[in-house]
Amino acid sequence: MKFAIIKERKNPPDRRVVFSPKDLKQLKNDFPKAELVVEASDIRVFPDADYQKLGLQVSEDVSDADVMFGVKEVPLEALIPNKKYFFFSHTIKKQPYNRKLLKTILDKKIEMYDHETIIKENGARLIGFGRYAGLVGAYNGFRALGLRDGLFNLPKVETLKDLDEVKAELDKIKLPKIKILLTGTGKVALGAKEILDHLKIKQVSDALYLTTDFTEPVYCLADVMEYAKRKDGKVGDKFAFYKDPSGYESNFMPYAKQTDFFIAGHFYGDGAPYLFTKEDAKHPEFKINLIADISCDIDGPVASTIRASTIADPFYGYNPITEQEVAFNSKAAITVMAVDNLPCELPKDASEGFGDMFLKHVIPAFFNNDADGVLERAKMTNKKGQLTERYGYLQDYVDGKK
């Protein structure tokens, strides 16, 4: 079987890659029967020469490969029929802008494996860039704080070499006395927590956070059962919530009255209650004035996230009274960081981490007859040009009916 690392062709350019040279060499060592080729690229964070130095083939033409590994969506005209493709297709939630992509995948009889569909039996994701989204998102939040309040001037992450340099820049700053709320317990939240802990910000319990004034910066890590509650007043259950959140309502307001800086690192599922609404943000006791919305659900659970921002222009302001966008440093505005492709700012570390996970959880399945069912669960389309049973719910989306 021949595997290809394909060139990223989506604009704006994404410098990440599924396998770093080191990880790809490790793949070859672990599975000698694997044939490997890297499509030449002038934008990848690892130059072609880095692969060639390790004895890996680099070519302008990878069309003879069986399996194509990429990161972002492949342009329709670049999709090669009858191949296996791995990339983020952004179609599993019926995203309207990528309906034509999924239709083309089916028309070209491509076997599609979305990185988001590579999961355990219990549905937990096996691979992803979540940690790096959390790391960069939290850093960007502090960068916004420094610029807005004239406290310090952190450089953009994209100008720094790697995570070590990011943390070295954080070592230079001094934070004011602020209260920080971080929501979530997954990879995104843990990535953000890594930044908070590096800054040696004290973590406190919910009870203390909600009742105490501190003389130093502190943070609270809130799970879903802290910021959501059952409507009937009974004790909530996190796993029941994930299955059916309809019986729950927001319990976020007590935190909003105590928080200066909110880092949204939670996963938001369909039907779950919003954390806070536009009306909530008008409340005179609503204290949050800075939000790093790593989850970035537009017009969703974080009412101030009215659009995604960009790496080039990462911050904007939200005026809760007028419900309009304003300058990020406007008086009485909530400063918002809502970049939706944060790991792109840290391409080297993100690629290395992703490759480690892919090598551990996905590649063995090609050589052990998919013993754990990883490929079977991940396969969205088959070589007959049909959706697999697991993803049959997408048929009306493909047909343009929904």
C-alpha cells in the first residue's frame, strides 16, 4: 500500500501537515511494507528537503498512491478518483458551504475518512488539533488583554518558532488581579489550562471563585454540570446531558458576575442551552469584558461571538447594549478573540503532535486488518460512490434537500 502526504491547496494557505519528517520516517521503520511519497510543497512548515534528508521520496506527482493524507479540504478539481482520502472535510454537520465537496467525493468514488470521524467505540475523538487550539487561543486572549489595556505587548504566535518560544514570551509579562473562567475538560480546555498553569495562575474551586475576591490572578475550570443545570432542579448528570440536553438550562450567570476573562474551551452540542444570551450580556452585573472563544460557534452559546476573526486580525469588540461590532478596545465593549483556525499559528508543534496520534491510532489499522474498527467507523463513503450506513444521515444534505 502506498501512502501520500498531499500538498495543502486551500486558501488561505495552511502550513500544517499530517506527518512531520520524523514521524513519517518512524512510520517507515514501524511498517517496512508501507510505500511513502510526499507531494512537493512550498508552503509546508517542513521543507521538502527535510523529508529528503531522511531518505523519503518527494515528488510533484503522487497520483499512483492509494491513500492520500491531508489536513484541510481538497479543492474539487484536485481530488483524484478511486482513492482513499483523509482530511477535515467539514461536512459531517451538513455544513452548507461544503455540500459540493461531499457530492464530488461520491461522484469520484472516493473513500473518504474525515479526521473528525476517527473515533473510539464510545465516540471519543482519537486524533485532532484541539490541544494546540487551546494553547494558541489562551495565549491570544492574554495578547488581547495586554494590547487593550496597555499592559504588555505579546508578539503574534505565527511569528514565533514553536511552543517553547510562545511560553518564553509569556514569562515576560505580569498580569493584573483578574478572575479567569475556563470551560471544558477536553483537549482544547486542557491546552488552554497548560497556558494558565505556565503563567502560574492559581486555580481555585467553583465555590471560592463565586464567593471570594482575590489579591492575585486566579482561574476556575468549570465543567458542563457547573454552568448548566436541570430545569426540574434535580441533580444533573454529565453523560445524560451529552445524550439529551433538552432538560437543562444555563447556570452561567453566577460565573459571568464574577469573571473578567472568559476562555471558552467547551464542546457545544446541538440542543444544549446557550451559556449566555445577548440579553444576559446586557445585565448590569455581567462583568466579563474579554472572551477567547476557542470553540467559535457563530451566533451560538457565547452571544458576543457574532463572527469568526482571523489570524491577521484576531480581535474585535462587541457592544452588549447595541449588539453591534465595535473596535476591540472600545469602552464598555466585550473584547472578543474568535479565530477559527488557531492551530495554524503553531504549525510545527501542531503537526508533530497530530502525527504522533495518527501513527499510534490510525496507521496500525492498515496492517492489522483494522482490528479495532477504527477505519470502519471513520469511513464516510465507499468506493461505489455511496455513503456508508453510519453516515447515511447525510444523504438529504448531498441531495440538497437540507
